[in-house]
Amino acid sequence: MKKSVLSIMLVLDTLMASAKGLVPAYLRCEYKESPVTDARHPRLSWELSAAENNQVQTAYQILVASSVENLTETNADLWNSGKTAGRSTAQIEYAGKPLTSRKVCYWIVRSWDKNGIAGQWSRPSQWEMGLLDKSEWKGQWIGLDLDRLGKGKVYHLPPAPYLRKEVTIRNGLKKARLYVTALGLYEFSVNGKRTGDAFLTPGWTDYDKRVYYQTYDVTADLKAGNNALASQLSYGWYAGYLGYSLLVKNPVVRGFYGKVPLLKAQLEVEYADGKTETFVTDQTWKASQGALLESDLLNGETYDARLEQAGWNVAGFDDSRWKNPQVFPDKTERKMQVYPGPPVKITQMLKVVSRKDRGNGTYIFDMGQNYAGIVRLRVRGRVGDTIRLRFGEKLHPDGRLMTENLRMARATDTYILKGDPAGEIWEPKFTFHGFQYVEVTGLRNAPTDETLTGLAIGSDTPKVGAFETDNAMVNQLYSNIDWTQRANYVDIPTDCPQRDERIGWTGDAQVYVKSATFNRDVASFFTKWVVDLNDGQYENGAYPLYAPRPNLRKTDTFSPGWMEAGIICPYQIYRSYGDTRMIRDGWADMVRFMNFLDERSKGTYLFKENSFADIDPKGGFGDWLSFGKKTPPDLLASFYYAYCADLMAEMAAATGNAKDQQRFSETGSKVREAIRAHYVDQQGRFKCDDKAYGNGAGYVDGALGFTGHTQTAYANAIYMDIIDPADRVKAGAYLAELLKENDGKLGTGFLGAKPLLPALSATGHSDLAYKLFLSKEFPSWGFEVENGSTTIWERWDSFTKEDGFKYNAAMNSFSHYAFGAVCEWMFGNAAGIVMTKPGFETFDIRPEIAPDGMGNNGINHLKASVRTINGTIASEWNKFDGKLTMKVIVPVNTQARIHVPVSGGAKVLLNGETLSRELFSLADNNKNYKVVEVGSGVHEFIVTH
Ligand code: RAM
């Protein structure tokens, strides 16, 4: 009886659910929810869910209207796409009426399922258009030159300007938008309330070419009568210290784009009677200085609360003693655009884990996690008490704060109390540090855990990935990878967040970009940075060492392995998100880069030894931080040449550009041929003319000598498909052999570490890949974890329990994501999530099961998931009692080929039934797979013998 009621209910449930059909949600525009954009044809996307398995979308319809009420088929006044056949749920370009500045657009979508049944309309979402023409900016650049007030011996840090203006708003306010930007950094407030919650606005660009702005809806913050607009500025990337320029004694160490930070803002209000009014930055504003005495990204902030001008940011303040600001001219060629990336935000609060009294009024707080950000200080004391906060990633063995590795970055915040008996709370606004430990001095009373609160900052890239196993080391490693990404994806992808560097190194970015896509949604983050890359391209077509590209050191130009980021990053964004707009927008620049390679190779389609002897360091950075004999940088440059040509050919095809597709596939084969002729010996081994490098002087680690027969060479050749498929297995064997000769240890640097495990897996050496992955011996990922890491380090042995800090004061970052590129293998091989069509429209699940017999050091359970632009994919496997189970989640509207690892005579159950839909059996990687093609749903497998 009970049972039949249950089944009737189940039947009813499914009926009701299927009646609903496909359900669209997570509506986004230009990768964001309810954004402001200046894309004239913004791209829309949504996610689908369905109550039944195997569902796909066969058509969709989008309505866009000027109001939510008009979102009906007959009233949609901007766009009615009509029923449009197709499975796409992303990258759908708005194709309605031309959009004008400030337009607020509301939209809904519905989808038809595989049975042709229309689902319900989604909930409405919206986007808003920014200012599409620069001439709509009426505000001027205003600033206050306080430069002469910088007085430090080493650091010239002038106070930060304050700007204000009162405006009168009439009765009947309907809508108000504030458009703001700065050359430098700004924080803005309306009637004392901060606008938005973004940090480090408006971000770093090549300010001569473009500057981004933010748009705030301030309707609710204004009132009839007098209103105060107020802004604090800081020097930031525009006018502050940058990178290692001070360290390397560059003639310019700060103010790379200008000396005086400038504000540009306009407040546009609309009244109920249809009238509008615009208030802009101009000479009538008032300017002064205040409590913020020093403010610099690398060097920290000094805030003297005694100098606060109470009420400066609210209406009615007496600013008669304030000056009028100076108006600065604009550059006509400078573009003003909507910030395309995810805003930098405070993404997490951290509590103090422990604190130590070091005597003499010095305390050290442990935040428990190395992160990028700031701390909020809570103190009570007397007027003039001075609290100094210093930041470090590590402690010396004797408990002192270790700051040597910050080099010239002062990374110190100072707060001077006003003596408020109720206590004082302060946090810096325009700086951040990379740290785990904070040294505090100057406290009047013994601190508590509440004295500090950690505030992690970073570009607010939505978390999409999860990776979990029954191996604690691996779980910690995954946490380390994600934290390092968060600490370094701060407006641009930086190398490290702590020392005097923090620049957008292209090599680091290109080796890591694919890994990044598994952890966070980085689509809009790279939409921003790829523009910086193109802006940073040299006249000759080379992409720079870092982007944006201030002149931090005269000799900084370009390098093989770094410059290719200009091709690899857009390519990866295309693969991960199906984004072809980035390809189209950057195509001319990317082609210029390929022309540069062609010209450099002098028509030989090869880079022979010494082809890059004219750059500094000679040959470029090569396999940076590798061990042993060096892989010739020219060999790697040639590999990258072929690889870039392939990616270009694929991107040309994706954008229907047959001519360029042909050009670049031909380039790809010519480079391969040339490599084979010059760099490969009779036995299929990589070789080089090491004599050509002489004693190696000028080359990175050139004294160690050069050879083509390295782990890095084979790993890259396999990964980039440089060698004939027939020789692949041989290359894999050489790689395995080289590992064996090296005591089973990796010797790879920045360029070799990423492809190493994927190359082993691809050539049947999954067991070796696992061995490296699970190793805890130097050099390995596990070694860092064993030595207490909470982030990925620049060097495997940046710190060891035995030897402490070997490389300090030179180059020893504890938050450097480059070696975190193993993440690609974790998701792509261990969990086996392999994209077969851009955006994961189709994919393979092909897990490599960890070898048995490793006890606690092995993996018996692994579960990974990633929320793609086509929905969430999950892959899980368990080994126990000689049985293997797998669970795979395939999102609605996608197709997966699931590879079930079996060995002879195994029996496979799919969702409890003997596998009968098996497509084919594959024998590769010394493993047999049974392959089954499935649509959406949860699919569980049990493999028994
Ligand atoms: C270091 C950076 C970066 C690397 C360059 C070559 O200083 O930290 O990681 O790409 O050098």
C-alpha cells in the first residue's frame, strides 16, 4: 500500500516537473549579474535545470524591454528574439534596437526542451548601459598637488588629497547615477555613505590609452536639499611606487603615469517631471588634505586620526579654508570605458588564530593563512598613541617577523590615535599586503584576538571549483592553490602580492590560466587583462614581460615563454567559455605577434640557438627556476611558436576566418618540420648545439650548460603536440627515463612544471604522474605542504624546517601561483574532466585512478566539480574492497563520454544495471576504458571483478 502511494507520488512529481520543462536561471550579461556595460551588443547567458535526465535545449526565446512590465511577447520594446533554434545558452549577442547610453534593459528567457516543449519564462534580470561616447563626460580631471609634502628618506610618500562639493537636489528625484573614475585610486561617498564596496578602483590600465570608470546607483543616497559629494584619492598604480624599480635603481621609481592623482566624476539626476541635471568635477570643488598622511600600494598607509576633519564628507561642513582644486587637461586619445572585470573586493574575513607577546610592547598575530589584503585595527588609547603594523609571510625561527623577502616594499601601516574613549576602528583604503603574520607595536593595553580582523581582498571571481580527496596533503595543496590564485588575481594576474613586484608577469599568467578556470570564473577577469596585454604590445609585435607595462627597468622587454600569453590567454578563455569576441577584438594584435615571430625567425620558422641573444637576460627567462642543465630557451621558443600557430589556426576557424586558419596551420607544420630537422636526433631525442651558447654567460643559469634532452623539453613537446604521433610514446619513454635518472624527481621550472604531469599521463605514465603528485620529498608540491605552506611558493624550498630561508632578500615569495599549474592535471587527469567542445558543451570524463598500495599516502577517494558556463560538472571516484565506483554529474544540455576504467573481465553497472549502452572499448594509457555516452543527469557506475 505504502509503496504504491509512493510510486504514484513519484509519477506525479515527475509529471509536474516535466511539465515545467527547462528552467533557466543565473541570467548574466557580459559574464555578470545585473551589470553596467558599454558593450553595444552585450552577450547574454543562462543556466538550465530540468527534472528529467537527458535534457537539451532545442530553442530559446529572449525578450528585452525598457521596463519589467513590458517583458511580454507583444510589448518587448527592445528585442524579441523570437523562437530561435539551437542549443546555445551563452555568448548570445543582443540583437535588438540600438542601445543608447544609460539605458536600463530588462530581460527574460525561456527554452524549449528536446520534446519541443516550451519551458516557463525565467525571472527578469537586467543590465544597464554606461556612457557610450567619451563626449558625454562633462566632468574634468581635478586634483591637488601635494607632491612636495612627501618627506621620507627612502620613500617619498605625500599625503592623499580629499575633495568635496555640495550640490542642491530639487524635490521629486527619480533616478540618480554617479559615474566616477580616477587617475590613481579613489573612494567616493555621497552624504557620508561610501558608494559601492569595490576596492582599488578604478583598477590598473595603461592610463595613457584607457581608464575605466564605475557607475553607482545613488538614488537612495540623495535627498532634496543640500548633498555632499566627497572623494579621497590615492596614488595607486598611477602615481605611486611600482614593482622593483626602486630595488634595481631605475631612474624612475614612482609616478610612472603622473605625479598627482586625479578625480573625474559626474552625478546625473533625473526628476519625476522629466528634467535632468548633471553635477560634475570642476574647479568649483574644494580640496584639502586630512588624516591620510601616506598612502601607497607597496609601502602602506599612515593615518593620523588627530588630523581628521570631522564632517568633511557630509553637507554643511565649513570648507572655506579648503582650496579649489587644479584642473588637469585630458589626453584626447585616452579612452573612458566601463570596468569590464570583476571588482576587487573584500572577499573574506579572517580571525586571529594566535598571538604572541614578544616583549618590549611587540606582539605578533598569526592570521592562520597567507593571503592578500589588510587588517582592521580595533584599539583604545590616548591621543597620539602610534600603532605600527608590519606584515610578513613567515616568522624567523626565533619568532621575529620575517620581512627580508619583501625587499624594498615597506608594507607598513601606521595608525595614530585621536584618543576616543569609546575606542577607535581603522583599516587602510588604498594599500594591501601579502602576509600571514602581523607585528603590532605601540598598543597601550595588551591586545585581544579582536584587536585585529583580517580582510582578504581580490578580484571577486566567483568560485566554481571544488576538489576533495581522502588525502590530507592533497586537500591542503588544493586549498593552497586556490588561496594563491585569490591573492594574485587582484585586478590583474600578478606574480606575487607581497614584495616590491606585484606585476602582471605574462609567463606566470600563461602557464596558470587554464588551472585558474577550474577554480574560479575568470572570464571577465581575463576580458580585462587581455586588453592590458594588447595595450602593452610592443611596436615590433612582441607581447611584454608584464602587462600593464610601465618602464620598471630599462632592459625589460619580452621573452619566449612569457610573450606568448598574448595568444594563450585569449585562447584559453575561448576554450573555457566559448568566447569568440575576445578573439575578434584582439585578432589584429595577435596576428601582429605572429608576424613578429615570423620575422624573428627570418623566414626559417625556427629559433636556432642564440636567436634571442639580444634581449635581457639573454635568451629570455627560459625554464625559470628549473634544476640541472638548462633546456635551450630557443628550443622552447620554437615549441611555443608552433603551439601559438596551432592556437591561432583553431581560433581562426572558430571565427570563420579560413584564410588565417590556413596560414597558421601551415606555420604550425613548418615550425614542426624545422624543429625536427634541427633539434631532434636520429633516436628521436632532443638535442642542441650547446657550443653555440659558449660558457652561457648572460643566460639565466647559463653556467649549468644546455641540453635538449630534459624533462621540460619532452613534457612540452608532448603537451604541445610538437612531435609526430608515432614518436609520442618514445618521447614519453625518454621523459620517464629522465625522471628515473633523476631519482624520480622533477627538475622542471616555470615552463616545464605545468605540462609535466599531463605529458606523463598522455603517454601511459599515469603512475609516474601520481608519484610526483603525491611525493613529499624535495622538490615537490607535497614538500611545500610538509613544510607548513598555506599557499604555493615561488620555490619548492622557499622555507624548509631544516634549512629555514635560503633565498631571502632576493626572490622568495610565499604566494606565487606558477607551480600551482598542477591544478590543470588534478581536474583534467585525476578527476578526468576533459573539455571536448568549447565551454564544456561536450566533454569527456576520463579519470585516472590513483595507483594502489600507497597506504595513507595514496588516494582512494576523489571528488571534483566545476561550474562551467554550461552548468556544473562533477566527477567522483572511490576505491574500496577491490571495487571501483564512479559518480558523474552531467549538466542539462551537455553530453559526456564517460570513460570507465576497467581491466579484463570486469563487470560494470550503470545506475544499478549492467552496462549495455557501451559505445566502444578503448585501450590506451595501459588502461582499458569502457566508454559510454550520456546526456544530463547523475550517472553512477560500479566496477567489480
Ligand atoms: C620574477 C617574477 C615572476 C617571473 C619573473 C621572470 O621576479 O616573480 O614570477 O615571471 O621573475
